[in-house]
Amino acid sequence: MVTIPQWTVQPPKGLIKGDYYCIEERFPPYYTGVEGQFPADPGHLGIVEVIKSNDKLVFIELNEITAESYYNHLYQGISKRRSSYSFWQYTKERMQKAKATLTMGMELVEAQMMERQSLTGEFDMLASASGSVKKLLKIAAQLQEKLDKPSAQTIYSYSEDYGYGLTGWLKVVVENGKIISCRFDEIFADEPEQIVHPELKQYYRQSKYDCPTYEDPFPPGFDRHAFLVGYRTQMDNLNLKVCATQDMLDLTGLPHAAGKDLGPLWDDPSPEKKELDMSERPMYPAWTNYLRMAKVVLDEMQKDGALA
């Protein structure tokens, strides 16, 4: 039996706000393509995010999105950070020998960056988990040059532990008094025993948005899928709607944003808890969680005068 090493996918706790810096850059492509015949490989997308508050770096995260040409179809266009990528990566003999995954390599460098309060320098790295990290460090160096000046963007990052193996994470970015990004995710606990619902335990150390195989369990009493739109699409739609309307609390028109509120659903796996009216699909429980957290963030933004 292979023993899986430790890493965490948990977001920063509570409310964090400050100047937001983010850079995205493609890694070198694997092939160039031929004009008029087939396109070039886009290359993986490297991402470095930083939050600076009171002249201090309070959050740093490195990430990588695989190219759409990736050789494993399941992981095409997928975030490596909170998907099952690290688990799959650890099936490789070289990773088991090194007892490392890419996520662990990212976390090791992030911790050093936070301690030094700098994105540049010589960093200790994990063997077999440094290839992508070295490329990300080149991208981070470009962002370091911008950290001495105030950012045009402010972020409000708020997380809430639901208490049954899921943590909500809402990130809202504001620029010139307007919301330009509203991203909500629900992240599973780092260990399966911390997750109450048995069908959700398989998703430990992943998020609903990034997990390539995520599927909502049937609600208690339902003999089929209650929610026919995937979590990732739901949250992409939410982001588009909020940015268009500048209203974080109006979910009108979004799939499964109306209907009977059955509560959290995933906090109790008992199939006898609730009986559903099959003529009406229930409200998606993630919307209830989002609205509760959105009110906290919105109150803080209004207090700061962040919105026009």
C-alpha cells in the first residue's frame, strides 16, 4: 500500500483584505504548430497571487493550469493545486521515491517567501517537484517588481469552515470601485475522516471547482440528480453575473438558485432525514453558503467604501 504524504489545500482562515497582485504567464509550449494546419501548443499557465496588507505580504500562492493539449485527458485545462492531480502524480515511481508532489513543492517555496517577505532569491526545493516551481519563480520575479507600489486592485478573501468537512472560500477583487472578479469555491478537508458525508470522502484535499471528477451526491430522499448543472459552471456563471450586475446578492436566473431550501444537505448522510417533492428541484446548497458569506464580504467592502 502506498502511503500518501501530507500537503494541505486549505485557504487562509477568516477575512483577509489588501492590495492584490496577480500575474499569469504561459510556460514554453511543447510544439509550435503549423500555420493554416494546426495550432501551436499553448503551454501550461503559471499563476502567482499575492495579497499585501499594511506593507506586509500576508498571502502567496503559486499555481499551474495544465494546457488543453496535456497528455492525460482528465487533467487538460485543470488546476494542479486543488484537483486530484497530486494524487495522480504520486502514482509515478519517481514521485514515490522522492516522497513529494508538486503541491508540496509549491508550499515549501511559499513558506520561504512569506518568511523572507520576498518572491525572489534562492529557495530550497523538493526533488522531483521543482520543475514547474522553477518556472513559476521566473514569473514571480516579474511580480516582485510591482510590490513596491500600491496595486490598483483590492481583494477581499473570506473563508468559513462549515464544520462537516467543507470550507467555503469567497474571493472578491475590486478595481476603481467595481467588482471585477467574484470567485466562490468549496474545499474539502485534508483528510477523509474529517468529511461527514461518505460519498464526499473521496474528494479530500480537493475543491469542488477544481476536482475533475466532482459529482454531487443525491440529496436524501431523491432517487436521481437534483442539480443538473455542474459546480464549476455554476460558479463561472456567478462570477459573470456579479461582474455584470455589480450585485453580489442577486442570484436571479442562475440555475437552482430558487426552490425549496433543504439546508446544508452534506452535513448528515442519513437518507431518512428529508423527503423531497419530486415536482420541484431544491435550491443548490452552495448558493445558501455563498449568500451568507457574500453578506460578510459586502458589509466589509461597504464599510471601506470600496464600491462606487
